[in-house]
Amino acid sequence: MTDWHDQAQCRGTDPETFFPAGFGARYLTRIERAKDDCWACQVRLDCLDDALNREGDTAASMRHGIRGGLEPDQRWRVHQQLTERKAAS
């Protein structure tokens, strides 16, 4: 069985692509480019699931980079929603 990492579109891409630094328009452009790359990837959901599992209850401010097409605060919100759904069931 092939690991999802082997099928990732970002494999071999400079990691800084998904961990942009800076501020302003250039920073926002880099974030959008990274997110676009993720959304075009066939294993995006596997990557997102991996990020959510690894980050667990980590605070939004301690999450970094674009993973599964989402920014850290977006992944935090997804984690919170999943946690709330589990608690309600």
C-alpha cells in the first residue's frame, strides 16, 4: 500500500512554500498560492486529517503553515467543530 505522502503534489516542493513568512500583499499572495496547490492535490484530505490528528488540541496560535489547504486558524475551527460534534453524539 502506498503512503499518501508519496502521492502528495507538494512532494519535493520547498517547504517554505507552505510556511510563508512576512506580511502584506506579498505574504497573502504566498498563502493563496500554497492553498491553491493544496486544493489541487489528490490527497489533500489525507493531509488535512494528518494535520488535525497531529495538532490535536494545540491552540490556533501554536499551529503553523498551510496543510490540507487550510491555514492554522482554519484548522483550529475544524478541530473545534469535530470536537463539538463528538461531544454532542
